[in-house]
Amino acid sequence: MSIVYLKPNVIAEPLVWNWYAWSSLIPPAMASMTLVDRYIKIMKSYIQAPQIHAQAMKNPELMGGPFIDLNGEQVDEVKSLLEQIQHDAQHFISLASDIKEFDQRLQQEEGNTLEGLYAQLPESLRGTVELVYDLSHRPSIRFIEPLMYQKHYDPSEQSVALSVAESDWRPFIMSTPILHNDHQVVLKIPFNDQRLDTLFKMRNTPQSLDQIIDLFEIPEESRALFSSFFISDIPECPQDAEYHGEGVRIRYLGHACLLFQSLEVSILVDPIISYKVKSDVPRFTFEDLPEKIDYVLITHNHQDHVLFETLLQLRHKIKHIVCPANNKGFLADPSLKLILETIGFSSVYSLGEFETLDIPDGQVLGLPFLGEHSDLNVHSKIAHHVTLKGRKFLLAADSNNLDPELYTEIFKKTGSIYMLFVGMECDGAPLTWLYGPCLTHPIKRKYDNARTLSGSNFEKAWSIVEKSGCKEAYVYAMGGEPWLRHIMALTYKPDSIQITESDKFVKKCLENGILSERLFAQKEWII
């Protein structure tokens, strides 16, 4: 009987309908709109003009656009996938059509009672929605999400594709489907399947190879490749993954991912973890994480902060997840708590603005942050004010400091902080780049381009520093690490506005005696 470990560079890509799974592909209403108005459109465009997509992918400025990154090849496979989706996902395609058509009907109302419209609801929405006005008499559909899941959620199209990472490069996940190849083994199982925990524990805890093959019912023709994902040698694990000091250790793992550790508690923020690959860029990887993670903090529901690929691999380590509470039931703002519970997390807390969670050695306080959501009424976003060992840390995420007086009021309530982390991706994508599939009515291009997914520039970020009284201030969540490109599609130049603005920020901080830098790849503090 061969006892083996999972290789440290095995990729586990979660898929829905053979597209990389992110949080827009779990809530039924949002998933249906995303499928129809993003993925089906992209596939049809590729089938019609694959060379246009190939040419677009050669232009760095078009990275992240609606172009399939397959070099103009595999057209028949994309066509086959499209036909399969149109057949197997007809229920969701119809749901998207029902939502859009009924919302357009609803917008004709100008303040009269909506009671009579319940009888006009399509079958797909009956018993699962409330029709409401805001105080300006603008009507909308409020989805009763638990009932939407009960009526429509279908995990049968979920799977996890295993392969080996040789480098950081991967196609951009939001515009390129994951087509099966000879280097993958696809586990046709839902994301909440506890067998995945058994698999990912094997990075540190060995199992019988025969038993793991039987557990996942790997077919004979895939067993040789599946077996190659494992090693018999005990993996080299860093000796300092656990922290035994008397203070607080903080590790930056790239983008917005931070690990706080004391003797009593470990806290991981917005987890995106690199695989162990050959690279000149230093990094912490899965091997550098402690045996258990007491709390995972999620700041907001964007794909670079809620990454299923990482979360599913860490589920067996995580005791609790803390995510932002929301206004429940609006298309562009699904419940993150429900999403996380649906994919298999059993202890999920939702934290509202100025609500607290007591933890060993300290407290987590939820704080509001403005912007980065294209002016949409999205509540699933929260900055985390973490107190550990008497020190205060503010994880401001992608806050766009639109109203500096907000932070005047915040710091009146919290007092000064020791360390600030703030995102400065200040030239973000337009509204439709992320939320386009949720729009039931078109928007003018000039408004689309004006309503961006942007964080703070120099002046806005510096205003936070001035009001916070912090001793150290760090720019993070910039998406520049090479293992983020398949998620963020960002490539910076020295004169990119995100770089020049954050350079000014760092310089200003240093001139005022505040330790500062733009974080990249990895860093560690002992406090």
C-alpha cells in the first residue's frame, strides 16, 4: 500500500459549466444572468471570429476584456461546450430571461400598488421574490435568497479540475473556459463535498494512494495521471508556519491577503495563496500557513477577495469565516454568507458596520468603506478594524475615500490606529466589466466609463492616514503579483497611474515619519 502526499504545486480549479467558479456562479439569480450575458455571449463571439480574439489577446491593454485566450484554436471544442450549456443549463437560461423581462415590465410602474403584479410573475420567480419600491417610487425585485436556492440551485454542473502548476501563467479566468486536456483530472463533485477536505489535507497528512483513488472513483484511464499528483516523500514544511512569539506576527501573502498570528489566534484575510512554482518572485505558499486558521476575514464580494480555489483548499483548516452582512435580496448584492455556507463552510459570521466580534487576544470591528462598487447599492463590503495584543490595525480594502468626513467620524469612534493597509488601484474597470450581466437595462457608455471599480488615489489615501494617526501605512491589493494575473489581468508600467499615485503616497508617508511601502509578493512584521 503506497502512502502519499499531495504535491505542493497541484492546482485545483473549481468549475461551473466548465467556467472558472467565482461567487457570481453560485447564487441562482446572479449565476443565470452571468451565464447568459457573459459566458454565452463570449463563446458565440469566439465561434464567429476566433482570430479577432487571438489578435486582441496580443494587446496588453485588452487583457481582461471579453476575449477567449485560446490563440484562435479549439473552436470546435468551444462550440461543443456552448451547445452542451444551451442544453443542460436551459433552466438557468430561462431564469435569466424571466428576470430581465419581468424587471423591464416592473419599471413601467410609477408608484401604484404592486400587489397585482404577483399574479403576473413567471413561474420561475413565484414564491421566491418580493416586489418593492424605494422612497422615490422606483420599483425593483427583492429575491428571497434561501427560497431561490431551494427552487433553483443545482450543483450538478460543479467540478474541480486538478493539474500541476509549472509557472504562474494561466489564462484570464473570466473570459476563457477551462477546456479538458490531457494534463487534467476532473473530479465531478459539488464544492461542498467533504472528500475535497480529505484530498487537501494530504498536503501535510499522507493517505493511501489506492484509497484516495477509490474515494474519488477515478476511472482506469485517468489513474496514472491522477497518481502523478502525489509524492511519497515527506514534503519540506517551513519550521516557522506556527508562531510562538509573545507579540503579533503579520505576513503579507500577496494582493490583499494578510495573516495575523499570536499565541492564541490566527487570522487570514482575503485568502489568495500562491502555489509552489519555480519563480524569481519570492512568496509564501500553502506550506507557510499554520495547521489551523481560527478566522478568515472577507472584506467584499469580488473575485480577487473571495477566491473559491483557495478557500476550498483551506476549508479543512478554517474554523470560522467572517464576511460582510448585506441588504439581502438584490441581484448585484447576493448574500456572501449564503454563498459560503452553500459551498461547504459550516461556521460563517456576517458582520455589519460597527458590529464587533470578540476573538482571543482582541476584537474584530466592522467598518464601512465607500466606493469600488461603481455607485451600486452594494452592502457586501466591510473594512476590518482588528485589535490584537492592544495594537489596532485597519484593513481598509479597496476603499475609495469619496467623503473624507467618513473617516473623521470613524476615527472619532475608534481612536487612532497603529497600522493601515489601503488599496490604491485607483483606475479601475468600468461598471459593466464586473456588473454588466446584472444590468437589466443598458447604460450609456459615458456613464459606464465614469462609474469605475476604483480605489483611492494619493490624495484620498493620504487623507485616511492623516485622520488615522497611524505609525505605519502600506499600499496593498494592487493585483501586481504574477499569481494574480489570471484573476486580475493587470500589468503595470512605471508610469501607470496606480504606480505613480502610490509612489507619491509612500513618499509622503516617509517624509512625515510614517513607515510605508507598496507591498509586493511577501513581507513580514513582528510587533
